Amino acid sequence: MRAGAGGAGPAQALRWPPMKARHCLQCGTLLAPFHDGERERLRCTSESCRWIFYGNPTPVVAALVEHEGHIVLVRNPGWPPKFYGLVTGFLEANETPEAGVLRELQEELGLEGEVASLIGVYSFEMRNEVIAAYHVRAHGTIVVGAELEDTKRVPPDKLRPWPGGTGLAVRDWLARRNG
Ligand SMILES: [Zn+2]
């Protein structure tokens, strides 16, 4: 993953624009606020361009990884202290969410796996992301990826959801499992 995808981040409300976009991606001219009749956008100030920055949410995939009877949680640098979350990452171009989540599983934990189910799709407004969360069954030996700080294995009975982000997927998975 690139730093910061999914699940955790500074606890602040999203402020428009969600990214520090200042310049047009088409021509490099400065962007300026513009109201399109529905909502505030950023628009290129070049009259011959007028490219609009929509700031659409970025798709993120998340894996609730089941491995040898445990759930594997990961810790990314920059996450809040002591916070462990799901394996997450941004989708690549021309990649299905299912392929993306298995690629992240391989990159972060060195494991092969199969998608067992789609847990749900969650809006993570704080980071302007939409998270597709999957239950993934994994096998092999864990090799912790270079981008991770740490991992931990939690028995499913000891797994507790956290508020927001991928925690909602954990909550829903546990509810279905226990229901
Ligand atoms: Zn432009």
C-alpha cells in the first residue's frame, strides 16, 4: 500500500478540497473555487482548459485476513499509537477489487489467499476514500512486508471492532459470524 490508505488516519474532519490540489492536472494552471450549481468544485483558471477537479473518493480495498484460525492485523507507520487494523491498499488501474485485495495480502503479509466474501462497502469520509472490505482466507508463512511496522494475530473471539473506517467491516463480520 501507499502510506495512509484505509482504516486509520488523523482524527480530523475532511475539509474541501480533500487533497492539496492547487494546479490543473491537464495544463498546470492554478485552480480556483467554482460553483457548478450543485456544489463547490475546483476549476482550472485557464479559459482554454476549464478542467474541473472533482475530488472523487479513492477506492481502497481492505482484507480481514483469516490465517490458521486467527485474524491477522497489521500496523502501518503513521497510524495512531498502538493501532492495528486490516490489510489495506489502493486499487491499481485496471485491477478488480478482488485481485487488488489479494495483491495487498501478498505484498503486506507474503500470503496467498482466496476471497471468502465481500463484507461490505464503507465510506471513509475523513480521508475521502470508499473501502471495499473482504473476508480473505490466507495460507502460507507470514513474511511481513517492508511497508509494515508490525503485525499481530488475534483469535476471532478476541477481535474487537474500532470506530470508523475498516472497524465497521470488523463489526459487520463479527455480527454475521456470531449471528
Ligand atoms: Zn487546465
